[in-house]
Amino acid sequence: MRKFKPLLLLLMSLLVIATSCQPMAPEPTLPPTRTPTPLPPTTTPVPTSEPTLVVDLKALEGKEVKVAYPYLTDKNRFNQLIDDFNLTNSWGIRAVADYFDSDDSMAEALLQGDLQANVLIAKTYDLMNPQNQIVYLDLNNYINDPTWGAQNAYRQGSPFEAFAPKPNEATARYSLPLAFDAGLIYYRTEWAKELGLEEVPLGWDDFVIQMQAGLTSNLNDNIYVNNGTGGLLLSKSVLSAQSWYAAYGGTYSLENRVLQLDDSALDASFRALKQAFIDDSSWVGLEPTPYQYFVDKYALAYEGTLSELNQQTQYLPDKQTVLNWETIPYPTTDGKGSIALESISVAINAEEAGSELAAWFFVRWLLQPTQQVRLVDLNGLWPATGHPALVAADYAAFHPAWASALKEGVHLTLAPETASWGINRYVLQDAYQRIYDLDSEYFPNIIDVLKQTLYDHTGGQP
């Protein structure tokens, strides 16, 4: 079995020369502080009236659950979470942490097939990689059980309600959404006000006008080296590509296992981004990170992700009397803004026979509000169970920029939670990277190559 990194390097090399490669194997259906426990029965009735789980609480005594988790900023805090489960659960289940220092290292372990953890927390596209040799448990019966299920863990009325598990889904569900990373625009609120810009730019036209104001300000100061800066600092990242595609109404669908994209959304976003680049409303920096550019007012805004908010906070703290920066959604033509999301999910290893129920009890405990708050403290991502400002109110208050992009009416688009997305996301990114070096007359060619590459890498049929 090929490893993840060589596969990715091969893909990117092929994309650079815009050629197709041998199709991948068709996507398989994957078998796919202290909280009192046990958890109370589900309070919100679900359509399932009959129990779906046979629970022998005595049989859980002494069961060990190994939890694989790569999103660590502080091992001690995750250890504390594990210890609290062990000390307070009345079933006698013992959880053990299985640490991975990065997403890549865990993805590699999934590919190798020698990961012995019962509970796996990872990026959904890593869990769903068709080259993995991990067999996942179908969680439908577990989440729908009227006594021991977890349907009510996902709050109604949440911005993420559309992405939550539905009662009695017809298809197998091998993972549950735990958190979301997001493509965001980091915006210098204080500098904008100094420039006379009072409103956050959620519409594309307003956004371009403000980026031009930043450009003009830097052209008219006494600093020569910042000429040409001041507008949007481009990252050209994976989430940036998804964000611009979604901002222009792009959606995802599958046809014969091949990812289908909207040509009109691609073309419209290509042309808008290209024109902004020509007009110097956007620019590309030499430094590998945007944080100091943002501090030094080289960028009124930059393309970022939710996962890097803590890094930006270290350069330019956001807890001040006056909010000096915030995150905003990507601008849209309707002025409501758009946010592209990628999910982090939890799955249960079905190959560890006899421990599935104990693993589920840990997952259910993890979905409780108290544990959700603690996970936010660990990974800084948005909890999938509800509005971040409600689930983790203290965290949101201490980090004003953390949930500021979730404006009322903002469009949310979740990346496909399919086996091929781990590769397709880079194919989409490559297409968006090419527009800055080519004239607009070549945009149809970019779209054609994009569609052909998506086809080649999923082995679909015409």
C-alpha cells in the first residue's frame, strides 16, 4: 500500500504539468471540569421508538478504550480530559490516549493499517481515505438509540444544523462531525476605521473598494517598501480555493463517484480574483506567514483559516478595549458573506471486537457540552454541536475574533465528506493557483483540466 506523502507529491507533480495520471481504484463504501456519568437518557425523543442497542452495563467493567487524537496543543490538558472520564464514569471503562503530533502522522498511521485505537479523531477526509485499511463501525444504530443515543447532542437552530446527523439515515454513517475548520478573512478593523471605513465589507464590491483604500494609503505614505500592498494578502491555500468557489455559489455533487463542480461559479470567481489582482487590490507576500504583514499594516485583510487564529493572536492580541481586528466571511455578491468548512470527525474502529460499545460510551461522553468546551480549548476549532458563541461562550468572549465571522445569514458550505476529497481538495486548489499567471481567455482551459483531473483521480465513468 502506498503511503500518503508520496501519493500527494505524485499528485502535485502531475498537476503542475497539467496531465492526467492512472485512475485511482474506485471508492469503496467504507465499513466503514468533571462531568457526572453515566450520561442521562436522551431528553429529546427521536423517531426510533425501539431500542437499537443491547447494553449490558456489567460487561463494560474494565473495558479499555484507546483514543487516537492529533489535535494537541497541550498534552496535559488532554490527559486531564481522559483522566476525568476514567475517574467519573460509573461503567468502569478506562480510556487511554494514543497521541499523534500532527495530522500527517495520524494520516500515515491510518494508511499503514496498524493503528489499534478504538476511537479515532481526525480530519474527515483522512478517515475516509480509500487507501486506509481501518474498518469503521456504522454508527446509525448507536446515535439513534432512544436511551443511549446522541441525537440531541447536536443543537437545533445551530448554524451547522444542516451538517448534523439525521435520525434514521438511510445510508451507513461511519463518522460523526466533531468540529469544523473554516476559511476566513482576517480583517484589520481598527485600521479600516482610521481609513474612514465604518462597515465590515460583506459584499464583493464593497470589499474591493476597501482593499483599494488600503492600497492607496500605503502608496501615499513615506514608506517605499510597502507600495503595492495594503489590500488583500493572498494565501492561495486549499481553504482559500474552497472559500472563493463557495462565495460565488459553488456547490458539490457526485456523479458516478466523480466530484462535479459548477462551471459558472468557477468562472465568475476566477474573473473577479484576476481583476482584483491586476488592480493591486490583492497581492502575494514573500514571507511564509501573513501575521507580521497584518501587524505592520501591509494588509487590510488576508486569507486565513480558523485553525491559525491563535498564531495571529500572538502577533496582534484581540482582547483589547477596542476590537482592533476580527474575522469576517468571504465577500459575496449578495452581501451576506460565505464561509467554507472542512470537518473533523470521530469514528470507531470496528476491528477491535468487543470494545465497540465502550468506545461509543466515550464518544457520547465527548459530545456533552462540558467536553465540547474543553475540546475548543485544545484545538481552537468551531464545535459541530452548536453555535460556537453558545457552546463555548467564555472562549468566544476571550477571543472576540474567534466567532465574529458567523454573521447572521452567512452562507455555509461544507466540503464533501467523501473518500476522494483528500485528493480533490488539492486539485481544486491547483486550479485557483493558476488564474493569477494566465489571461482570462485561458480560464475555460483551466476548468476543463480541472474536470478531467477530477475524473482521472476517481476512476469514474462518463
